[in-house]
Amino acid sequence: MIKEALVGNIAFSKADAIVQGIAPDEDFSQGVALAVSQKYPGIVEDFAHFRSATPPQPGSLWSWRSGAGPRVVSLFVRAAADDHHGKARVEWVDQALAQLRELALRENFRSLALPKIGTGVGDLDWREIKPLIQKHLGDLPAKVFLYTIFNPLIAGVEE
């Protein structure tokens, strides 16, 4: 089940997993990545260690958790760029969402929260991405909360 059109700050989600789309050289200075890093600052250093040991590939994912908090799943959907404004590709979103599906089933997530992956800094058209989310996540046993409008001050109503 996908609940769409949530308004709020995805970093405040109570879902088992918070999903974000990032670049292999993410600096956590903008968009959802910034909101997540402000709520969970340890992700920045842990990501730096991860990417120095295992350079991330577009279309893959990295799963992170700090203590008892939610899992933060980073989908590598954007290209690396000197200005950290690398663009996303539809095929990378498709590949990463397929991996997210596998992870959600393997880990028995009861709920996931995700933004409009790849449509912010990544500059993709939401009309191309929405069907991919439906294809990969629409029939999961987990609840999927799709945040479509970012408001940094409030939590979305996940019911």
C-alpha cells in the first residue's frame, strides 16, 4: 500500500526505513540528505568511511542505522559532480528501487518513507519516477509513505 501526498520532513518519519536518493560523493548539504543528516549527524562520517572503502555504484544502495533509530537507506541515483549537483538517471532509480524492494522483503520492513526520488537535485520528471515506485514497492506487505511536499518544520501524518 502506498500512501501518497504526505507533507512534512521525512527525517521525522516513524517508518522502519527512511529512503533518500543521493550521489556517490554526497555532501549532505541539500534536500532530503540535509534534513536526514541534521536529524542523524552520524550518517555523514559513516558514509565517508563507507565510500572510501567501497566506492558506491549508481543504481545501488547503502543501508545505515544508528542505535534504535530507523534504518536510513540511501539510493545512489545521482551522478557524482564537482558541485554536488549531479543529475539522476531513470535507469539508476529503477535499479536502486529494485534493490530497495529486495532489502525491504529480506529485512521485513513494516513501513518505508520516501520522497520523490531523483526529482529534486537529480532533476528527473516525477511522471517518469512515480510508476517505478509503484512497480517496485506497490505490492510490498509494508506500508509505503510517499512524501511529495517537503516542509522542514512538521512531521508527515503516517496513518
